[in-house]
Amino acid sequence: MGNHSIDIAPIRALKMKLLRLQEYSIFAVENVRALFAAWRYRRDTLEQMYLIGAQAFPIVFISGMFSGVIMAIEAGNRLETFGAKLLVGRTTALAVVRELGPVITGLLMAARTGAKNASELGSMQVSEQIDALRAFGTNPIEKLAVPRLVAALVMFLPLTLVADLIGLLGGMTVSDIWLHVDRGFFWHSAVYDLKMKDIIVGCAKPVVFSFFISTISCFYGLATTGGTVGVGRAAVNAVVVASVVVLFNDYIFTKVIWAIL
């Protein structure tokens, strides 16, 4: 009897995960169908754009700067060994625009926005505010989830572009001071060696990341149970799952989309 229960436990756990995935898929589709509700709740959408985008500017600025600085130092030290330190601009630009800028910004937003959405909606769920909205005939997805989704879709790309630009400027400054690479040469090498598909991939990633980060965090928030402990659990799960999905989607872009383009 005991062995039998042990055998079916993994199957039951897998079934629960598949059901959760199905519930999330339905939730994501409902978000897409309700996107036009963002205009009806435009004040909520603008507020979320400020909270998700504008308030995240300092942390994105700092992370973008240090990613570019570190990349320029590492690449410059390696390339200098082969007498090719003049390629540091090209190397830094490719790394920052294609990978570091979108991924680091995505992970930061998964942590910041994911925790914010899950905890806010989770608190509303356990305090029965979501049930009150339904009682008054308001769709919680249209009122709460869609404004956060639209705000993320609009703001994540500009934040990523800020991280890219600051990363390149930081790399240029470091290359000039420590590697003695002329700033003009660095900038010319960084900008003119970028191809269109580098820019397309670098700009498409934050859009896809923002969709999954927002929908996953809102899904966990609206599915919260168990009081205040459940709110904390939902926030942690939202951040972890969103971060893993960001890395998985980065892999898809790197291997599949890059090959198609």
C-alpha cells in the first residue's frame, strides 16, 4: 500500500503541474482578448506604467552601466592578449545589445515587477477584494491584469534600450581609461558592426519577456490562497517562474529565432 502511494505521488504532482499550466494558458489567452480594456482603464494603465517603468529607471541604469563596464573589461583583457583590443567595441556592443541588456533587464523586472504584481493581487485575493469586484460586475482581468500587462509591454522595451545605451557608454569610458582605446573608434566599431538582426533580436526579447513576466505574476497573484503566508509564497513563485521563463525564452531566441533570421 505504501509503495503504491509512493509510485502514484509523482504522477499526481505532474498532473497538478499540467493543470496549473493549462490554467495559466487560459489566463494568458484571456489577457490577450481583453487588451482593449486598457483604454477603458487607462488611468490604471498609466499609473502602472509609472510604477513599472519610471520607478525602475535607476536600477536599470545602474545594472546596464555595470554590465557594459564589466563586459568591456573582460573582453578587453582577453583581446589584448592577442593584440586585438581594438575589437572591444564590437564585442561589447554585440554582448550588450543581444544578451546582457535584454536578459539582465528582464531578470530585474521579473524580480521587481513580478513580486509587485503577485503581492498586490495576492493581498487583494486573500482580503476578498477580488470577489467584491466580481460582485459589482467588474472583470478582475480587465481591471487588474490587463493594465499591468499593457504597462509592461510599453515600458520594458524603453528600459532595455536605456540599459543598452548606458552599457555601451560605460564600456566606452572604461575602454578609453584602462585599455586606451579611442572613444571615437570604440563607438564606430560598436555601432557600425551591429547588424539589423542583432537589433531586431535585442528589441524583440523585452517584448516577449514583458508578456510572460506580467501574465505569470498576475496569474500567481489572482490564484493566491492561504492568507498572508500564501501572498509571500505567490510572490516567490512568481519571481522564480518568471525568471526561469525569461532565461528559457532567451535560449529560444538565441538558437531558433537567430537561425531563422
